[in-house]
Amino acid sequence: MVIPLPEAAMGHSARGVLEAISRWEQKALIQDDLAATLRKEVDETSAEGTARLAQYVLAATAAVVLLIAAGVFVDWAWPRMDDRARTVFLVAVGIGVHLWGARIEAARRWLPAALLMQVSGLGVLAFAIIYSERAWADGTAGAIILGVLGLLAPVVLAPRTLRGSTLMPAVHLCFALEFLALFLDRATPVSGNDIIWIIDGVLVAAIVLLVALMRRDQEGKLHPWALNAFAAALYAGFVLVVLTGDQPLDLQEDVAYALDVWLLLVVGVTLWGIHRAPSGLRRDWFEDQLALAMLAWIPLAFFTALEAMESGPEVPLALIGVPAVAGFAYADRYRVRGVLATSALSFVVAVWYWGVERAGALGAVIALGVTAGLLFWLSGRIGRGSDRGNRVPGVGGSASPE
């Protein structure tokens, strides 16, 4: 028996569904018996969601308590160990936490906690290899063993994750790049610049391979993990663009242009995923990724304009304001709330910066006033269009045009 939850105890989504059911019932779009059935379904789903939330809260609390216990133990044991013992201890903790998380995931319980444990375990293992420089110099037996251990970790774990997870392969891809770099640094005489070029080549090869897999499996049934891994590779590209531009190429501030191009590539791929990708490769989080790209463009545009271009305030105003206006138009057309919010933030930040830099100038005051008036006029136009078309910008709907 499911006890109906009071409306105040429900989440925003559940309350919204109940309000929609009541509205449909009042407009005679659905019958009373169907409305009652739908309300019962919402009550059951809300109860299940509340139970899952309670499980996650208790699991998170237990994890914090365990972390505190581990911290107390480390505080006691760490001074009593030398660098080699500390390295071995960190390796054991990293492997143990990762395997524990993998076992929990295999049991299909507490999946967020299980995934976090696996990521944390790999992170601790990577830190252990870095810390091992205190105990073994590069090229020594201890350094080579630890480098090989890190290099083999993603390879050994890959078969299980490829079969049972759509997220962990993406995590393993990122850590595989890091472990490869650590192996080359600790176990070989390859220089730092050459290591970066090697990692660049491996990332490009991984992206090409993932694209080929997705082209052969457009329904996403044979390799459901490939799309997440591809997205992770694109994000890893930002790090490698910075490292490559800063070290081998010595671009200094001009690395901003390379980051601009890579962000534009991510935006293009995301728009393709929303509007042109096969149905099996479309995901709801593409819209969130597009909003995140708009948000990331704010500091990157300032860096490009002020550091790389050494321009005045009008250039960042244009670099941020123009995409923000385009984002407004896109979000209104395709009802993408996240892009609407980040476009508004981008526009406000750009105008605020320009206004501060041009403070005291009458022309700036007039320009800001005209801009505010134009925005008010546009908001009224959009509102009337929404009322006539029964369409609310940024609420509901798919990102893909029919």
C-alpha cells in the first residue's frame, strides 16, 4: 500500500505533474478515473524517489563518517611511515576503494556512490604515482613498476566497464591519458614536451576510433558507452590544448585562440547532436552541454579580448554580447531553458563590464538605456507570440525541431 504524500513533501517535478493533471481534468481533456490513476502513479513514483533519496543521504553520511575515520587513521599512521610505505599505502587505498565501488555497482545498489568511489580510487592511485617521486627517482625499478601499474589499470578494468557501464568507460579514458603521461614521465627518458605530443596523438586517435564506432552503431545498442566517452574526450581536449599551447608551442596568451577554436568545435558537435544526430545518439544532456559552453565562453572571451588581443572594453562586449543574443534567439525558438539563462547571464556580464569601463560617459548611459528599452520591447513581443501560439519560451519541449 502506498500512502499518498502531502504535496509539500513532493519534489517540484511531481507537483508540476499534479498541477498539470488538475488542469487537464478541469478542461475536460481527461476523465476523472484517468486523473485518479495518474495521481496514484505520481504518488507511487514520489514515494519511491523519497526512499531512494533517503538511501543516498544515509550512504553519503556513512561515506563522510568513513572518510573521517580514514583521516584519523592517516593522521596517526602517516608520520610513522617513510615515503615508500606511504606510496604503497596510497596504492592499496586507491585500488581497494575502486574495487569496492565496482562491486557495489555490479550489485546495482547506490550507483552514484559506487561511481564516485571508483573515480576517487583512480584519483588516489594517480596521486600515489606522483607522490612516489619522493621514494624512487625516475627510471628506477620502483618508478617503472608504479608507472606500469598505472598504465595497466584502465586496460585491466576496461572489459568489465565496457560490458556493465555507460559512464565509467568515459572516466577510464580520461584516466588512461593521465596514467600514460605518468608512465612516460616515471619509467622512460621521454621529455615533457614529447609526452604532451604523445598524449595529443593518443587523444586524437581515441576520438577518431569513437567516431568510427558511433558511425557503425548509430542506434547506440552495440556500444552504448561510446557517446559518453566521446564527450569526455572533447572535455579532455581543453586540458591538452592548454598544455600544448603553454609548453611545446609556447603560445603564452595566444593559447586563447586555440581554446576558442576547440570550444567552437564542441558547440558545433553539440548542435549536431541536438538537431542532426541519429535518434540512438541523442541525449537530453546535450542541451545542458550547450548551456555550459555558453557559460564557459564568458571567461574565455574576456581572456581572448583583454590578454590575447589587448583590446578595449568594446571587444569583449561584442565577443560575449553577440553570442548571447544568438543564444536568446536559439533558446526561444527551441525552448531550451538552460541556454536562455546562460545567454541572459552572458549579456548582463558583458554590458556590466562595458558600463563599468565607460562609467561617466554620457554616451554609455544612453546606450545602456536604449539596450534596456530594446530588451523590454523584445520581452513583450515574445510574450504576445507565446500567448498566441500557446508556447512558453524555455519551458518543456525537445531541443530538436520537428
